Amino acid sequence: MDSKLENHFMAAAGWKLEELSKDNFYKVIGFDGCNRRMGWVKKIPFQKLKDVLESLSELIRDKENFIFVGMGGSVNGIKPLFSAVNKRGFYTFDNLDPKAFSTLVKELKNLNKTLVIPISKSGTTKETQLLAKSLKTLFIKALGEEGWKKNFLWMSDPGSFKKLDSLGWSGVNKVSIQLDDDDDIGGRFSCPHTLIFLLPLFLSLEKDFEALKNIYEGFQSLQKKIRNRAYSLCEKYENKKEAYFSPIIGDELGESFSSWIVQLFQESLGSKDDKLSVKTIINIQNNNIFSEIELGLEIESKIVLLMSQMYFFQVFVAYYAASKKINFVNQGFVEQYKKEMGRLEVQNSKHEAVLSKNIEEVINEVKLNMDSNQKFIEIVLYFYPSIETIKFLKNKFEQTFMDKIVLLFIGSDWNHHSYQAAFAAKDTFYVLLALEDYNSDIDFGFNKVFQKNIETLNLIIRATYLTIKEKAIYCSLNLN
């Protein structure tokens, strides 16, 4: 282990820019402008976690169902946790398609015993606000104009609480994402170090503090060993020409872990260096193109294993970024499609209908537009697909483009985990697919809510396409 790198890494935790030594690597690559982003390296004592959770005891005491609402790093780290604990009553909500809303609502049996936890560091994430307000409409109908408030808990940075009040959440409980009330942890580094991960973990353990302590302190005891392992792999791969990595996670954590890992690598390393191509695919072994990254520690507890793997991949990214001298905590190009969305909104630009195509027509258009040198095809579905639809589309593309690696992602989640890398990527062709008609089988006063959600989804697709159109197609998919 390089002691200088380790010292710089640990010293950057929680420090201000001017407090770090001039030769500290992370003074340049661990800050988003002047905003600190290395808070995830700090070790927070268990007692502090217990104090925060006890402050929420009145709110969570009688709740049986929990819905975590957010985008990207705000929910992607929760999904593998729920796969690991495999308990009923826990949900994530991160899709603007009305079908996702109707599917969720059908699962809810008792709204009075349901707690909705929207998560946004800024408090203003557009999709999170819309999704939370969709649920707010449902709860107001069921529990009344004031009664609904006890069923919501916003998780955000303390500096965003007033913004939340101004957006219609006055009187709703709010809690800081970080255990120390700071704001120095970015979304993809929030799990497993903040309440975004630790609150659902506590709830899944049936609010057992002793079980939580064993897991929390067990994970902390492994951190030095994990950092050593991450450094050894970084040293092995730092001179490779391309950042093509395959994190090996095993089957026990399920596919739900993949989105979190892809976001971590793609958003941290993608489009940061013109000479560095970045691609992350889970569990590809014995492949000449992709470098395997595996923790390689025997850990009995599924949850401790999950937390340890998260930390391992985060540290690897931080060490690898130091070797390449690239900032791994910002995501500047994400603002490109958001700016384009703003431009379209200011122009009051109505959604321009795109041609509806069947799968064969989509494939033919890809053939016409794709560069033969592009190695990857990423299919992005801006709707709520069935498992059968996902399998059908992926198989169809793989059978047609046998010399390419085909990846498939879900809609606006992709914008929060892969757009940063897509913006400057030269090795990938993007297939952006919408639906000609979004509909829901729930109809009890939600038409205006759904219309706004669909308008925003269409705005995201159009803005995304316009900013990467030299390497993408965009159309409505006809699955009939």
C-alpha cells in the first residue's frame, strides 16, 4: 500500500480545500468546485447513528410499508439491500411512466401505515419532486389535506429544507442525509455511509439496534483491509489504455446491485479524459477486454458483504482516479441535457412526435447510423418495461449485432448513472426508445399528475437525444 496515497485519501475526509496540503492529490480531484465531497471516508461512531434513528422513532414506530423515492444514487444503493434482506413492505420508486405508479399502488394495502421517504440532496431533483407529488396526491385523497403529512419523511441536506418547504412540503418531517448533518457526500458515495442506506437497513432489521450495531461495526472493522485490496488492483490496472472494468459481485447480491456499480464507475470516470474510454459491465470473467475487480474477502453476512463491496469499489475508483489525475466526484456533463431541458421549457416547445417503429425498423435504423468502430450498443428504455420486454429486446439486438456488446438500461435512471460517460464516449451507440402512448389502468383524478410526469419524461428524452444525436437514434417503440 502506498502510504502517501493512503494518507492523502484519509486526510481529505471532511477537510476544507484550504486546509489540505498543496501536494494532496484529492485537493484537485476530490472537490466539486469548492464543495467538499470526501465525507464518505469519515468514520461515524455507532452512537451517532443510534441518536439519529431514535429521533425518528415516533414517526416510524407504527409504519409497516416504506417507499423510498429518488433517482440515481438516492435509490440505487437501496435496491440491492432490499434484495439481500428479501422482506415484504419495502419499495423503491424511480420511474415517471404512470405504469410504474399503478404497479406500486396495487401493492399498497394500508396507506395509513405507509411511510414515503423522498430523497434528494438538493431537494429540487425534478423527477423526485414529481414522483413524490404523485404519491402526495394519493395520500391526500386517502388521509385528508393535513393527515397525509405524517406519512412523509424527506431526506435531504439541511441547507435544502427551506427549499422543500417552498415546494409544497411545509409541515412534513425532514432529516439530514448525513449522520453528522454535513453536506460533503455526493449521491453515488452516499451508500453505505449515510441514512440513505442505514435507515432502510434499520427498518429491515425490524428496528433492532443490537443487530444494526453488529453489522455497522463489523463493516467498519474491515475498512483498512478493503483499502489494501483496492490499492493492489489499482496498481495492477492503472497503466491499461482503457478503463473497461468488470466488477465481480457474485449471484448472492442479485442484478439490483448493477445500476449502483455502473453509476459509480461511469459517472466518476466517464468523459473526464479524452484519451480514456470507460465502460463498466458486471460479472464478465476471463475476457481480454475487461479487467476484473473483485473484493475477494470471505464475509458471512450478506449485508456486511454488500457494504464492504460498495466501499471497495468506491475506494478503487478514488485510487484509480488519483493515478489518472481526474476528478472523480463531479459530473459536469450531466448539466448538458438539463440545460437543454431548460431551453426547451423556456421555448415552451411542445413534444414533437417521433415515428413509431417496430423492432425490425429500429434495428435497421441502428444499422444505418452506427459506426462500425463502435463496440457497444446501449438501449435506453424511457418507460416501465416488463421483464419479457427487456429479454425480447436484448435478445433481438444480440442476435442481430453479434460482434457488439449490447447493454440495456431503464430510462431516466440511465440519465443519472451513465449520461456523464455517454456525453464524450466514442465507442458506444445509443438507442433511445420511448412509447407512443403512456397509459395507466388507474384513473381516479391522476390525469393531470400523469400528464406532467409524461411531459417531463418526454422532455428528458428529447434533451438527451439532442445533446448526443451524432451517436444515437430516438424513436417510439411499437411492441405490437
